[in-house]
Amino acid sequence: MQNSYLSRRTVIKAGGTAGLAAILAASGAGHASAATFAPLGSSPAQDGPKVFDLGPAIVQFSLMSGQLVGNTLYIGSRNVEPARIVALDVATGLVVAQTELATGHSVQTLTADAEGRTLYAGMLQKSSGPQANVYSWDLRDLGKPATGFGTIGDRDVRDISVAPDGTVFAVGGGSASAPALWEFDAAAGKFVSRGIPEPGATLARAVAATNDTVFFGAGSTLNGGGNASRACLFAYNRATGQFTRVTPRELETDPSIRELAIFGNQLIVGTAASTEQSKMAALELDNVSSYRVATSVGITAKAFARIGDVVYFANEIGLLQYNLTTNAVTPVSFKGPELGEIWGVDALDGKVIVTSAYGFVAAIDPLAGSCTVTDLAAAGAPVQAQTAMGMAAGGGYVYVGGNGSIARHSMTGEPVTYLRAPGEAKDAIMVGNTLYAGMYSGQGIWKYNPDDGLPITQAAAFPKAQNRPLDVTWDSTNGLVLVGAQSDTEAGGSLWSHDPATGASRHFINPIDNTQLLRAVVAQDGVAYLGGGGPQIPDGGTIVAFDPLAGTELWRIAPQDSGTAALAIQGHNLYALSRKGTITVIDVRTRLPIHQASIKNLSYGFGAMVTNNGVVYGVSDTNVFRFDPFNFAVETVLADTKGGWYSGSHLTNDEAGNIYSLRGRNLVRIEVPGRPAVAVEVTARPVGRNTQIQVEVSNTEAVPVDVDLTTAFGSRKFTGIEPGTSAFHRFTVHSAALPAGEVTVRANAVMAGEAVSSTKVVGYTASV
């Protein structure tokens, strides 16, 4: 990730707010108070890094599931700890109860038994273990907390179904083995595996149970390609323990079965697609070979509710309807807000109840086309600091991505505001004052400029199968936003390009090979450098030099010791950080490594790097660090960060050379010294009827330095200040009183054959 600044930093007044701003302000969450906020400093820091805590990076009620039981809608949280479930009374629009869950970070699925007495919750978690990943909540006494119900052998629980006889079944994934069907054995008091029906599947997303049969839906929504299976549907006979494949052939081209639901005598099936539209199918339970299939809209078909002969469901950005009589899928028209990503669709009194990732519940009358909205934070759902995704800084703001939202932090201490955006901003850059964000899943590039008064909008779309943007950078030579992406379902990845001047966009699928995703991209002199990787740490690692205009490879070098974590470039040196924590520096003129070392004590797994004032800085889940630009020695800048990242660590920089990252779930600004390093002292003192601004600059480098001093009262240039010596100048102001002001000091030098420069803005107090 590399930003581009087309103008000097300006202080921008906050415009219209979006999302949760008013509620967060009322709750006191989401931004630092005036007493504690540290406004933008005069960076680079003079005597080493200085760290300022700017408060929670992104705060909202983030959700991932919804289930209506009677007149109460139960909603599961996402990417917050502790995870929780809230109970919303639909009639009053108020949260009437909530419970915390002891393990996991997200509630992926909620379901209740037929009597509505018990709610079951399936969890996503960071690691497998003996801890519960299925919870139960007694709905007859909401004052009692949910308790651990059991543990399936797969790390993550993606779906739960309760048969009419009360038997609980669950499916998921995330472990080394293919996903199994899990049944809760009441006599043994634990979940037991009923087998792995498809060894090639990487994830099971759906399960639906009757007293005789359990339907198991799986495929490869994540880690697809190669030998991974496509969509597969199995019927498990509870009496014989046998699995039978019952996948309709029209569904087999899609990557995965996404949703299953039983309504009367029919099994309704939805798929997750990639290269074509998703499908909806209705299978007759008494003869599953008898079915009808309809092509849907978009690449997701999930979250089903039935009213009469119509099944209402969600795609990736809205609400659709599947008419079982006509076997046709059409959008639902209504007057109301955009729904964004939907995590629950239910039916109540002829209305469709939609649980939106934007943090609200919409009650839609599909016949009248009317809609009422309940904002969950205003209804009493707790807002919390969630794990963060991509970030970018510039134009007076720092942007941090989350689920369905991007937090906009003002550098001048104004309240945090929120941009409502579909999906997840996985990475972002600034081009001047405009934010460009790569949006998961399959949402392309979105842009936002606070100066034009417009909401965030999509700037470019790309093939939906290239769904996961991983790194965003700016190609200043060609004037292109470049994005490295991954295909979750097809394997491999792609390079995207977008020209902000013309609006044109292009994409290049699998520019490295058919298996490596693009974990990192950086550009210089019109060349894009691509870093390959794969789902697992050892996968990939090839580095390719690529011409983004011609769409052709220029050269490549052999893989690193593992997949690429991050790339950065300074001068003619390309820095490549591997996921095993090896830093390799490559001279792009010779295409040969000139330095290699292990820094796995600082970085292992995901990481990010940025070039800032001639120095490459990096970040991992635990540390912020930097490399000496001449001998490449690594130095810790901020240790023990324990960054609250969702899908890999990030850092960014602004026009003044400040670094931004996370410590815990809080946004931090790190003011760092630039190269060449100079010490500056500024004083303002009266001299007779005048005032003098006295500036002394000391060269602390080992090479000569040129210095430019700029004030509101004139400028001065010094050439060739020798190491260990100083330059001094007095600016005379013909006034006995002088208000506080600033001196801008720009230093230039040639170090190790590279021209480098740094800028400091040093303030002085008023003289009276």
C-alpha cells in the first residue's frame, strides 16, 4: 500500500455524517474526547518516534446473523469481543435482552427449536480447541446467560439445524480435514461426527434436518480451485447412517451450496457462485430427484423466508424473491434504504424482516413496497470496538475499514464519522484527497472525496470471481490505482487497474500463475511489482515485474521461502517480506538480492509495509518496525501492539510523514524522524522594536545536507552543511509583538547513492 499526495495537507471541515455518528457521539464511543485527543503534530518527530493514542479505530454494532422467534429478533455480533446476542422486540423496536458468549469472535449462525424454547448459536473462532463453539440460550428466561452447549470438531460453525424431534445438527470448516456432519448425541452429551461425505470440500455452509434425513450442503467458498470440490448436496439417512449425493446437476458448476431450508414438503437450496449467477432450487422431499431450478441475480443466495408461494432471500447487496409458482427470481422493490450485506431474512405478519450489516433491521411490506427501519444502536444494541481491516490517511483524515462501514477520523479532533459501504474495505489508499478502497466480496474499487459532498460510490467493477482485494497501491507514473486480489473459489488471483482521470479500468487474471494470489503490489517508474502467495503460509512467493499498461510480464524471480506478506520499494531497492518472516531486498536494476535476513521475531504471517520519507516501515500483528535504508538493519518502532486486525495487519502514512496503525483495537499515530535527520531549534525573541525568529539547524547525519527554511516572513537556503555542524539564521519581523507560528525545514541529501529528503514543521510561541 502506497499513498499519493497531490497537494499539501489541508484541514477539511467535516461534511455530512453517515451511519452511526450521532449514536456514537451520544454514547461517548468511537472518538477521543476533546481533553484527550492529540491533534496532528509537527512531524517528523525530532528525537525519535512518539506515539499518540487516537481512541478506538472503528466502533459499531457489527452483526453476522439474525433469527426471528415469535415476535423477537435475535441478532448475533461480528468481530467484537466478547461476542454477544441481542434480543430485539420487533413491535417496540427496542432491545429487551442480551447475552455474552465466552468464546469466539463472531456469531455466524442462529437457529431455534420448533417450540421456540431454545436458541442455538454457532461461533467463528481463531483456533480450534476444547472450548465450546455451539451455545444455547433458554428463551423462556432471557435473564439467564447463554451457556456452552457443545463443540464440533471443525473450528468454525457455519450452520445449525434442529430437527423436529429436537436433535441438533451442525456443519462448518476451518480445520485441516474436510468438513463433517455433526450430530449432538444427547446420551453422550457431546457432538459426534456422522462422517465426511465429500473429501474435496473445504467448507460446509448449510444443513437442514427432518426426523428422517439431514441435508448437508458444502463446496469450496474459501480455498477453492485445484482439487477442491464444487457445490455438493448430500442426504444423510438417520436410520442407516448413509450419505447419498443428491446435487441437482444445474448447481454443480457453482463453487458451493450456500443455504438450505425446509418449507413444508420442499427443500429450498441456494448456491454461492463465482463466474456465473447463483441458483435457487426447490426439491420435493419425498423425491429429491424431482426439482426445479431458477437462475438468481448476483453470486449469493442465502437467508430464506417464505410467505405463501414466494421465498424471500438475500444476495450480496439486496433482497430478492423466488416465486415457486413461476420458478422465477426477481428483485423486491420497496421505498427504503440500501440494505447492503444481509445476515437474516424472516417473515412476520406478511412482512419481510431483514437484518442488515449496516446495523439496522428493515421491515418490508413486499406488496405495498413500504419499509420501516429500526437502527440497532439507537434501539439499545451495544456499540463496541471491532477488529479493523484496511486503512489510509491523507487530506485531513484517517480512514479505517470494518464490516459494512469505514470510520473517518479527523486529524483535527472532530468527531469520528462513518461511511456506509457494502462489504469490507480490505485495503485502501489516498490519491490527493480521494480515498480508493478495495471492497470484499467482489465489490471492486470504491471512492470517496469529502470535498465533493457525494457519498462513497463504486469507481470500478471487476469479475465477481476475483472477489478478495488484498493490497492497494498508487502507480504515480501511469496515474493508476492498482489492486492485488485473490479468487476464493477459483484459486489464483488478479491485478486490477483503475484510472481516476478517465474512469477506465482493466484486470489481468493470474499474472503470476494459475495458483498464486496477489498478496502484495507496489509500483515505481511505471512498473508494478507483484508478490504471490496462497491460502497457507508456505504457498507461493514468486515476485513478478509487470507492465500494467501493456498487461505483460517483464521479469520474475524465484519464490521466497514462503508466500509474500508485503512489498515496498525505496529507490531501486524492492523490499519483500515473506510470511515466514524473511526480509529480502532486491536491486531491481540487476534483479538480484542484495540483502536477506530473518525478522520472524518481529513479523510472522500476515504483514504490511510502506515507504515513508525514504524509510520502509513494516507492521505485523505484534510490532511496528522499520529498516535502515542503507544497511537494512531492522529496528522496532512500537512493540507489543497486539493489533486488533481481522484479516491481516496494516499501516499507512500521511503527507506529513506520520505513521498510523493499531495498538489493540485503538488507532495510533506514530510521529517518526525522517532522513536526512537534522535537529532544529526555533525561538522568537524581541530585539528593540522588532522581533527575531532564530532558527538553528544541526546536521546529525554522516554526509553533507542542504536545508531550506520557510516562514511567513521569508525563506533561507543553506547548501552543504557538513556533518556535526550547524547553520543559523535570523528572520527579522518589524513588529514588537509576534503571534505563534511555524517554520518549515526541508532537508536534502544524497545517501548511499540515493537522493532523500525530509520535512519538519517546527512551531514557536508568541512573542509579546
